[in-house]
Amino acid sequence: MALNKLSACPPTPRNAAFFTQPFILLMHLTRRLLSAAKPLISIEQSLFEKRAVYEAGIRRKEYVFPNRISHFEAYKPNSSTSGSTNPHFWAVTGPRKSDFLSIVAGKYVPEPATGRKYSILPHERIQFLNFRESSGLDKVHLSARYESFSSKADHELTDDVNSVRNYVTGANNYNSKTSASVSDELTNMLLEMFNLTHLAKKWINSLSNGQMRRARIARSLINKPDMLVIDDPFLGLDPEATELVCASLAKVANELHTSVILGLRVQDDVPDWIGHMAFVNDDGLALAGARDKVEENLDKFVKLQTVIHEKNERDHAHQWRQIDQSVLQNEKCHVQFQNASVVYKGLPVLQNFNWCIPRGSRWRILGNNGTGKTTILSLITADHPQSWKSVLSIDGVLRKSGSGANFFDVNNAIGMSSPELHALVPTSKTMMEIILNGLVKDVGNSNFLYKPKEPIELPKSMERFQDRLSIYGDVPFGELSVTDQKLALFLRAVIKNPSLLILDEAFSCMDDEDVMVQCHRFIEQELQDCTVLTIGHIDWEVAPHDYVLKLTGDVHRSYQIWAKKS
């Protein structure tokens, strides 16, 4: 009885503080030391089941990789382990890197069940970003996106639930438990690190592709995760933004004690702060360990890829000269902008913009994220509401309301591949269904639901891709590699034999550079009369071109035109 009475008596506040505070500090210290000593993730001698297939009533397992992953682990960085050799920051490369990152992030069932262990709950403390997939926003048509933005009043944008700041903190999600616990100090730090402070009050759907990716990375860090896994972190970023994101990831990872695992292509530069690397091919995890050791042995796996890449870089090395736009006025303009201006709430995106695109010419549109590249393309494709306000002409005919042309007429003549379209593709549609969908008229480029009424064979010009299509043609889009997803969208764009081809980051993130080169050759050899407009931040990813439209992004929205030196 005495013991019961004693335990039921609350201690005095003074005693509570005396005994409780050291105990709590000890618990925190113990937890931190344990998290430093134990790996966040450990994979040992494990297969990973992709699906179960039933043949003649017999269950057969399909595995992600045929070989077991022998050993992989990652640790949480903090001050007590900063000088250790434990792997905190990884770069994973190779043709099957994305599948391996999915395994690390908790996807697929390990065999044996103990083959993959976490010291934390994956769904709570691991953030996995895959830029091949939707950004997490509503999948809206481009024109709806622009209409919604243009209809918002100034005061709505200032305190909008869908502002960039609220997106980063999670306050735009009514079911989110994040925003209430997020400190302003952390939010401001992330906004500043990823160059989003000046965009904090903007509507999230109004961001450019590159800006949106920076916002997604900031959002993934708002809960201070123990591990951040990002596939293709620099996809769609201009060189300046790439350097910023790279440096910011290193800084914030050390400050928040977050382990970072990046998925990079073989051709990509590996950040200096990455200490460990892994190479993943069709067999599984072929190499893993300290960066210098892996780099010593990597060449034997990627020798052919290196040869292809070096030749591709040489083929894209040209000298350029700036020209006056009047030089092009003597040509027959396929598309022409004359004194075009586009303004959002008093802020000019285009200002007195003049551009003649000669029929059959090949262009690269160049500029940092947010300079107006996608706006120009959306005006041409009639996705932008102001495209009907006499800002451009097609073959000398001014596009305006009541001219007789409509959205579907415009897009019947345009083939297109872009990140926005990529996000809209139904993942259950097969690669061949996506390609043949390009032949359906009067539905627009963003509608993937229809298929041709009659059976159709691929044109002979596409026979160069037949080997790949025979293997992956019946595979659902969501199960394709990023190379084959991009290839499907490219072939969908060109199968209609368009008079205008728009390639917005169409080849960004392709792992198999040989397939990319085949696409470039297809344009040169099979689409000689087609006008081509390309956006891409990496020189060797961009389709061959003769002209460059460079958007400077200054307050005057100035621009330059460059031509290839003969």
C-alpha cells in the first residue's frame, strides 16, 4: 500500500525538473548515438519480388533483379559521424538506377523478409522524389492552368492556400499534419536555399517546370526527413539552378542530418560532396562502395556509353554568331510573333516580342527557368488564353477569335512532347497504345484516351526503333524505363508527320543515349520539311538546330537570336 501511495503522489515541480530534464537529455543523446551507429537502411543478400505471375495455375514470382543485392547501407549524418567512413551521401547510376531507388525507398517485397531492414519507419522518415511522375499537383490541362492563374485577383495571390509557401509547408493540403508543426525559420531557410523566396506568394501552378522542381525538393525537406531519395534531381534545371540545388542539398543535408541518395545518369556530373557510389544494371547492384573505388571500376561497365556520349558531345559542338531578326524577315514565316506582349498582373512575360520562324527551320529556345520559354510554346499551341488575341500569325494568317480556326485545328498540325504531357499519360496504357494515339485527330495533344478506329501499322520510317518496340511495345507506360517513356512520347509526336514539332525537354533524363541519338537522326532524315522547336538545358540532349532564341529574363524581357556559323 505504501508503494502504491508513493507512486501515486506527484513529485514537486522542483523535483520534476531536477529528475526529468537530465533524463530527457540522456534519451535524446542515446537516440542520436544509436541512429548514428545503426544504418538507416540495410540490404543483405536479398531478392525483391516485382509481381506474382500465374501460369497454368502455378504461381511464379518475378523479381526486380535476377541477382540478389549482396550489401547496401546508408547512415544518418551528424556531428558525431562527420569524420567517419559510413556512407551518408550516395550517387546511384546505371540503366536500372530507378528500380534500385524504389527498393531503397520501400517499394517491392524483400526475400527473405529480413533482407531489407530500416532503423526508422520508411513512410514517415524517408522522402522519395521521382521527377518522372506527376508533381503532386492536380493534373490540369495547360490552358486551364493559365486561365485559372489569369483569373486570380492580386489579393487572392497574396494569401492563397495554393501559394508556393503553403505548398512547401503542406498548408495547401487540408489533410496534412505538417504545416501546423513547421517553424517559420525552417520554411524561410528552405525558400531561400532553393531560390523561392521571391516566388513565395505566387500560385504554385504558375511556376515554370524548373521552379516547380525546386519547390518539390524544398517540400520534401520540410519535415526534416532522415533520408531523402531523389531520382534525377537536376532534371529540367538550367545550369545556374543546377548549381544552386546541388549546393543547397549539401548544406541542408548536413544541417538537418539527412542522408541523401541521388539517382544520376552515367553522363551526369557527380556532386563533389557525394562520398559513395553504386552502379546498377539489368543484373542488379554491380558496384557499390567508396566513390574512388567505384569510379576506378566503372569504365568496364560504361565504356560503350562513354564512346557514344563523347561523339554526341562533339556533334553538338558548334560556333554561333548573333544575328539581327530582320535577316529572317526575307524568309517565309511559318510562325510569326509581331510586337507580342503577355502580362501577368502587371509583370511582363513577353514585351514587344518579334520572332519569325521560317518554315522548315530548326530552333533551340534557350533561357533560365521562368524566362518565358513555356509561355511562348503555349501561345503557339493555343493552350494559352492570350494566343487568340492577335499575338501571332501562322503562315501569314493572324490568329484571333472568330478567325475560323479552333484549338483542335491548331493541334492537328503540331506534334509535341513535354513534361506536362508526360504527367498526363495513363500509366496503364501500353507503349504502342500511346504512340498510335498520336494519329487520332481533333482531340488535342493532351488527350491520351482515344485510339485509331482502324488497325494501323507503324510507318516504315520508324523501323529503326522496331527492335525496342518489339520488346516493350506491350508494356504498360508506368513500367517502362524513362528512356522508353520518352521514346513513346517522341514517336507519338512524330507519327502524325506534323508540320511543326515541339520538343520541350523531350530527351531530358534519357538514360540510353544511343536511343536519343536515333531520335535526333530521325528528325534530320525523316522530317526535313518540318519546323522544329526544342527546349533543353543540356547541349547534347537537344535535337540538332540551326538557330537559337535566347531569352535573357531581364526586366525588359529582352532576347537575342543566334545562328550557327557555317
